[in-house]
Amino acid sequence: MFASTLPAQARVTEFSQAVAEAASRDPDLAAFYRSRNFEGIWSNRGDRARRNALITAFSAAGDHGLPAASYDAEALMAQLQAARTPAAQGRLEVELSRLFLEYARDVQTGILIPSQVVSSIHRQVPYRPRLQTLQAFAQSNPAAFLRALPPSSPEYTRLMRQKMAMERLVATGGWGPVVPGNKLERGDTGARVVALRNRLITMGFLSRTNTQTYDDTIVAAVQRFQQAHGLASDGTAGPGTLREINRSAAERLQSVIVAMERERWINRPKGERHIWVNLTDFSAQIIDNDVVTFSTRSVIGAREDDRESPEFSDVMEFMVINPSWYVPRSIITKEYLPQLQRNPNAVSQLIITDTRGRVVDRNAVDFTRYSRTNFPYSMRQPPSRGNALGLVKFMFPNRYNIYLHDTPAKSLFGRETRAYSHGCIRLADPFDFAYALLAPQTSDPEALFQAELRTGRERRVDLADPVPVHLVYRTAFTQAEGPMQYRRDVYGRDARIWSALAREGVVIRAVGG
């Protein structure tokens, strides 16, 4: 392999010329080889370990949910064996570096560009500079370097383990026959109960039993399933629960592969303390050193293009107690202006102001003169218990005008699916959330918060240590202990991501053994 009978000087000249010509089309590769005087990193006898490490990594590309056909280890070995002349070896030298860089990017930071698949994913993917990556690889232990490329987070490791388990399950036929009908409940008997029983056993939510009746053991198993899928855990297999029970193993495997791609997009330290808002789970958590130390239910943006909550990461800097609500212009012109045109005294809880901040007399304005494009006024709601933001908002200033906040609409937190806001994240337990955030900087966070609250006036409280906040969207996620968690694709984003991955060559594998 890579042998030549030409004189050494002739071989170097032909090889170097071929490397220079092949690398010239890529500025990073050209700079890399120019800095090395066009000496190879794959082509010498001493480079066998590097070649073998790349072949090994390519062989495992499918394990990471990458397009395995793009990293065909057997084809690569055949190319290595076929390169007999110095010119062919020079061209292959550059091709190996190009393939290495493609693989490094795919396994480290993802195959897709998120915003090109879903415009509301504003994820700043931590791409590594290609030239620096290649330079570091050339100076490192190749096998160790390649092993360190994928995300090292516990979540990625557990997702990969789940992916392999699901591939084995798909190979053996999945979870068996689906459960017919629309509803099953306590006391039911017969073939449909048996089908439900068998599927719950195969899924791991029910121990082996011969019961043909929807008894207490079935109720408890259905509750366990519901809890692992973000459903109301009433123990009744209604239409929504049966729809989730009947999803195929292959469909769940797609969700796991998408979650792995998403984890690659955020492959950087998330913060020893950080806030994790999973939109599909309708939850907000504070995580300290990989342990969830606080969790609350949330309401997210409604399922409309202009109201869906976006995905991005930022840093929470402060909270505002007794906040005013400065109504976004999109809400003013789309929702409130039509009401004012019908009745100038509509939405009377809001104060209308002009461009200089002066209060406008509603009865002195002919609102019918204005449209969405030329409405000249602003609107705000002063602090109160009925304020749309409730009594506290949590700020991580961003271009999308998204934040976390309280709400007077408490009844929404009792619903199974909670997509009702204009995009911001409403919290079920905002005071406790505030106490948890303030705990590192004061011995009595509740007293500090309540003292500011009692003033009735708008108060800003800075966080001594700003906290990273991540708005994410995971329909498949793991727990350190307990069953795999799946959620509905509330905005249809993961379906679009899977389609994009499939177009790139990612496939569902069925692996035996």
C-alpha cells in the first residue's frame, strides 16, 4: 500500500505536485499542505496508524446516525490499495484529508445547518476551524483524536446506546401488533386488552402476566407509559395514549437519531449551572453539574408560524419583579388594533402612548384611520396581578424578544399540551424559580424577592452570576435512571429534520445480534 519503485526524488516531486494541485481547490487544505511543504500525513509507511484509525472511525459512522454511505470504509481501503503511482497517491492524500474534515464536522457539530431546515432554530453551532482541526489531528494520537470528536455529554452517550438498542429491536420486528380501537379502560376484557398487554410487556412497562382484563396491573403499566411520554397519567388508554403506544419502533428510532443530531448542534459546555427549557416537554429546569435541581411546567408558543417559540441559547442576566408589559408591535397591530377600531375602550387594561411616551386619550383618536403599517402608538400594561407577564419576568436579552415569565392564566398548566403563548415561556412556579436562581447570592432568597414584590413597583434584580439558558426541542431524551422519554412533535420540527437527514443519506438500520 502506497509503495513505489520510482527514485525517491522523482516520487517526491510527482507526489508533491499532485498534492499541490489537488489541494488548490480548497483554501484550508492548500494552507495546510503548503505549511508542510506538501508532505503527506496519510501516505508514508509510518502513517499506517492514522489510516487505520480513519477506517475504524468510518466503519462506525452509522452508529452515530451519520450517512454511512458517505464514509464507506471498504471503498476507502480499495482506494488505498489502488493508488500505485506517486500522482495517484498525492491525489488520494488530499482526498483523505477532505474526507477526514467532512467526518469531523458531521460527527462533532452535525450534518445539517439548523436554520436551513427550520427557520425558527437560531442555533449558533460551534463549528471548529477546518485548518486548525487538521493541524491538531496531524500532531495528535489519531485514534484518540477521532474518538474525542463526538459530543462527550452523558445525553449523547445514552442516546447512542438507545439507538443501538432500538436497531436491535427493529431487527426483531419491533413491539409487535398494534392495539386496535380508540379506547380501553379499567374493567375491559378481551382480545384488545391482550394486544395492549403484550405491547406493554414488549415495551418494558409491564412484567409478564396472563391477564386478559384491564386490571390494576394494566392501569399501573399504562400510567408508567404515560409518564414516559409526557401524557396525563390517568391509567386509561384513550385515543391520545393509544396513538403513542402504537407508534412503531422505527419511528421512535428516528426521534433518537434526530436528538443525536440536535445534541451535536449544541456540542459545547452548557454551563455548570444552566436553564434547560425543552419545548416539547413543556418544562423548564435548572441544572447544576448535570443534576436537575429545579423543575416546573411551562406554556410555550402556540402552533402558528408567528407564535412558535424559537430555539436558541443565551445568558440570563436579571429578573424584573412587578414588570410592565410593553406589548410587541405584532400583537398591537394584529390583535388589538381591530378591537380598538370597533370600540376605542377595548383592552382597557392597556395604556396607549405616543412616540414621546405621553398617555393618549382613546376617545380623541379615530383608530379606523390606521392600519398595521402606519399605527403610530405604543401600548403597555402597568404592574399588577392581572398583568400579562404576571409578577416576575426573567430576562436574557435577545433579538427575538423571548423571555420566561409568570402569568395570571394558571389554568393552562393543568393541560396535557400547553402551546398557547405568543412565543415567550410561561412558568407554573415562577416564584420558586426565582428563589432557586437567587439562592447562590443570598442566604434568604424568598425574603429578598418578597420584599421587592411588596413595593408594587417595577424592580430589577441582577443575577450575581449570569446563567446560560438553552431553549431546546427534544422529542426523544434520556434520564440518568429510568425509561427513555418521548414527546410529541408539537411543531412538526423533528419530522422536517428527519426528512433532511434522510436526504443526506441517513437510514434506519436494523441490526441483529
